[in-house]
Amino acid sequence: MQALFGDETLDLRYYWFREMELDGIPLIVSRTGWSSELGYEIYLRDSEYGDALWERIMATGLPMGLKPGHTSTIRRIEGGMLSYHADADIHTNPFELGLERLVDLDMDAAFIGKFALQRIRDNGITRRQVGVILDGPPLDGPNTRFWSLARAGETIGKVTSAVYSPRLKANIALAMVDLAASDLGTVLDVTTQEGPRKARVVEKPFFDPRKSIAAGTATTSVSA
């Protein structure tokens, strides 16, 4: 980013954005990403410049070994970042995800969904997203379907995203479970494509809970 924009992005705070130009190409540059790493996203504002922007970025990054890639599933799950259609969907509400701090139900504005969210807040939730660690050998890649979770033979939820973390030397996963099974330390039975395993409810996110890496500070911690 410094090779492209100089020092202009260095003071861009986490989750802030700025209107910028690169060789006359109008852009939005933001300090965001989908992998819980220190990173940036570049939004093109005029599709006619798509090819030119791509070639400019790749040419600048060539000496640094820049190559096209994909977001890291491992880092996403380590950071507790949600994937829509997997960890959340149209039937999921922010209270189940622990995101109530982002919902202001006392504001005057009558935004869409406000009264439904007020009812959920007042009545309480029946399920909650949790982090779990699965026992056994490293998973053979991330899960491609939901895995059933049970306690005492009764289905109480599902694993929505799972992967082996080499950093943590553990199989980590996000899961949606009944509220009664969401306490830390709760042991559950999970059915994977590799056979049955035990799962234990733990704190999430699993790594760098304060997002200090993404925010550009050095201190990190691990949840296990």
C-alpha cells in the first residue's frame, strides 16, 4: 500500500475509509478485510478502470511476490469473523451472535426491523453462537456442510465453520447451539464427515480477541 499510495494510508484507522486516486483512477480505500489481519480493501468507483487498476497493483507488487489469492479460512475462524450463509443467515439475529452492542434500539429513527429486534431483546434468545474446539487429529480441510451437535443424545445445534489451526495446534470451529448448551466448558458430541468427535465450548475469537493485529498494534492473545 505504501508503494502504491505513499504514506497516505498509514494514518487510516481500523474500519475507516478515505476517497483517494491512483493514476487518476477514483477509489475508496478502507482499513478492512475478511481475515483479521492488518489489511486494506480498494474499491473501484469507475468500472472502466478495472483492468488498469489490476495491472497497476500487480506490477507494483511483483518485486514483493504479490500473487492473486483468497481470504484465509483459518484466519477468519481464528478471528471469529462470520461468513454469511454459514455462520449467519436471514434467520439469525444480532443478539444470538453477541453483536447487540452494534444495535441502538433507543434511537428515535424507526429503522426496518427495529420492533422485531425490540421483541427479541425483551423476550430473550433461545440459542447463541459459540466457539468450540474439537478433539482428535487435525481436520482434513474446512467443513463443507453443517455438522450436528448433540448433548446426552439430543441435538442442540450445529457446527457452522470448522478448520484446523496450525498456529493454535487445534481444531477450531464456530457453532450455533441452544442457550442451555452455550456455557464455557460444555462438552458436546459432534458428527463430522470423518466420524464422531468431542467438542468443548470455549471463548471466541480464538486468537487476537482485541483485533490488535488488524488495528496495527503488537499485543496478541490466544483463547484455548
